[in-house]
Amino acid sequence: MVRIRVLVVDDHRIFAESLAAALAAEPDVDVSAAGSGPAALRCLDRATAEGRRYDVLLVDADLGGTVPGPRPALPVQEVGEDGLVDGISLVAGVRTAQPHVRVVVLAEKDDPRRAALALQAGASGWVAKDCSLSRLLAVIRGVLRDETHLQPALLTGVLRELTAARKHRTESERLVESLTPREREVLRCMVAGLGRKAVAERLFLSPHTVRTHMQNVLGKLGVHSTLAAVALARRAGVGPVDLGAPARMVPEESSSA
């Protein structure tokens, strides 16, 4: 008999242990529980090292508290002993570090926006905590067949959220494409959190020139602050400049730049 290894991740200990006990009664399920994101990541690492990898994670949507907005992926090796990892960040981190693991998010209530974020982060399902055990087992077995499970009542709202996110990303990409190569380099420095002086030193430009380029970036992106420009850049998939790489000379552009 092929056994399914499941890890329940919930900071409500009674719920986590009760769910684990219920799942353990199934003849083909091995289950463990973790009370936090860092604890779950340690379990995953330890299991992998011992050659007994987990197949499915059941993650509390509100793990570590509700954090609004999209969260970055958190690589397993960068999460500290006392680090706070919310549910959606845990999904992203696990799917980045161990893509074979399927993740199902358990939620107290329907929330199309957060369900969409979870799916974007790599979750294979969003399931209500008050669902039946038989339903949850069907989801667990289904995601191992590469199925995606979502409550019917959420489907319309999630599709609307995903469509809006794609539209915003497309518009953001179009605006970023309007920048010159030099302006894109300045934008990447801004995403990395560098100030005007640091950007000038890195790109071998004068602070005055950098200020002009930053103003051009804001104007072309249609925003009024560095913070807004960075948010738009992130939506368009623009990453920070690699601060570990050596700085380089930026070639001169035409006077229209």
C-alpha cells in the first residue's frame, strides 16, 4: 500500500493535533503536526534528509496572523528559529524549495482575494476548516493527481481576482517597457532600496543625473513616489539589482534620454 505523508501546519495546537489524529486513523495516511512556519520547514528539511519526504502540507491560512497583500517566497534556508512565516508565504517558500510537495490551505472563511494569492503562490487547494473529513481526504488524494480544489462558492471571485491581477501585471509591464535601459537600471536600484547617492556611485553617474532619471522613471510609470514605483516594478516582475555583483559603467544615451 502506498502511504501518503501529510504535515498539518496550524498554530492552534488543539486543532492541529485533532486533525492529525483524525487523518492518522486512515490506513494509507502517515501524519505529523507543526505549530508554526519555521517548525514546518524544519520538519520538511529533516524528512528530506532522512529520505521520507512529505507529500502534502495542510496549512492554516491565518498562520502567524493575517498579513494583507501578496507575500514574497521565503526559501527554507532563510527562515530563522523565531521567524514569523504567514500561511501564504509558507506556501510560496515550500513550493519554491520543494516543488514535489502539494500544499492545501485550510481557511476559516471564504476569501476570494486571499484564495487567489494562495493559488498564485502555488497552493493546490483552498478548503474550509469546517469541511468533512471525507471531503478533506478527497482533496488530499486529488492534489496528488495534480488536481486543483476550490470551493464552488469561491470560484467566481477567485477568477475575478486572478483576471484583475493579470491585467495589472500586463499594464505594469507595458509601463516598464517604456523606460530606457538606463532608466530600467535605475529602477532596479530603487527596487533594491538604494538612495540617490548609492545609485550614483553604483552606476558612475552624478547625483544630479540620477535625480533626473528617477524623476523620468516616476513620470513614465505614472506614479508620485519611489514606494509606488517599486510596487509597480514588482508587479511587472522587475527584481532588484544584484548588490553582490560588481558595479558597472552605464553607457551614455542620446540626448533624448
